[in-house]
Amino acid sequence: MTQRPRMEIVIDRDKCMGAGQCVLAAPEVFDQHEQDGRALLLVERPDRSRLDAVLEARDTCPLSAIRLLTDAIDVTDVTDRRTPPTARHDRGIPGE
């Protein structure tokens, strides 16, 4: 049985401005800190079934404060959904 790659999310709290787009995209993974409104990670390593929601959260972050890693591979720049639909290509996420 092959092991599926794991996701890891990293939030750069210095970049985060508290827009809340991540919470709207993936409320089961992100929340906002009560004190400063910045992103708060509820699940550091979510199940791969949450990949689409996490990618949306990453891509809609106005200051690109969210990075997504999968088994030590930084996929921050893989398929940024802010590109026009005609310019999208395969995500290239290992194990998919």
C-alpha cells in the first residue's frame, strides 16, 4: 500500500491582514484570531479531501500569506487560481 502525500499549511502571520478569505474558502481548516483578526490554522495537516478548499483559500488570500506544502515540496506557486481559466494546467501535485 502506497502512502499518499500529506499536506502541510503554513501561514505567514506577518503578511496576513485579516481579510478572512481563507475562512470563507475553508472554514474547517482556517479561522481568525479574536484579538487581531489574522488567520488562525485549525488543522495544520488537513486530509487531502480538503485540497480544493485549501487551494482556494491560498489563491484568494490578498497578500499570499498562505503556503501549501506536500511532503516537503512547496506547492505555493502550483496552479494559482487567480490565473484565467484558459491558462490553467494540471496542478502537478505529487500523488494525484
